[in-house]
Amino acid sequence: MDHDKQADEIRRAMAEVRRDVEANTEEVLNHARELSDWRYHVRKYPKLSLATAAAIGYLLVPAKRKRNVAGQYTATLTDKTEAARKPSLKEQLLSTAARLIIRNGMPLIASGAIHLWQQRGGRPAQSDSSSALETPTSSNLP
């Protein structure tokens, strides 16, 4: 009988633990939902939310271009010089990608071309420390 009482106590304790875990889990989920909702943050921190929205708006909205009083021709020239001085993000990314491809790809292409040329009967690879891209001198000729 003593074992039955202990087993019943353990069952009751486990049921209580399960209820607590379920309640705690539900509480954590509700709190996570609340924290992921932007409206909660606006209600709790209205001044900070307003300042953040203003800063994001300032960064996203382009600045107004200044026009010269001299006329449209001058304004057009000013716009062209501004555009020439400040490339767009797309142009900057393409320029960077092109530089990386040229810087890293050209040596690969050159070594591949030299390897192909050597396979088709070109001169054999030299064992000295001179680069394969150097111009041939009279001592390097076959």
C-alpha cells in the first residue's frame, strides 16, 4: 500500500508539473508574440518610435536638388555634374563586381590559357621562379 500512495503522489506531482509547464509555455508564447508586434513597441515607447520613424524617413527620402537661377541649361549641367560625382548604388555595386572579376579572374584566365597553350605544343613550363605572364627574353626562348 505504501508504494501505491507514493505512486499516486508522484502522478499528482507530475500532473501539476505538466500544468505548470503548459501555463508557462503559453505565457512565453504570448510574450514572444507581444514583443514581435510593432504596435506593442509604439504603445510602450511612443517617443522613441517617433524618433526612429523620423530618422528612417530622413535616410530614405532623397534630398531636394538645388536649381540655379540662371536657367534650365545651367540646372541640367548641375544635374549632370552631380550625377557624375555621385554614382548610384547600382553603379557602385556593378563597378565593384567588375573590379573583383577583373582582379581575380584575369590571372585565372591567363594561367588557363598558358596551360592550354602548353598542352597543344607550346613550350614546356619553366622551373625557375619567373612568372608565366612575363614577356619572353632571349634566354627564355626555346
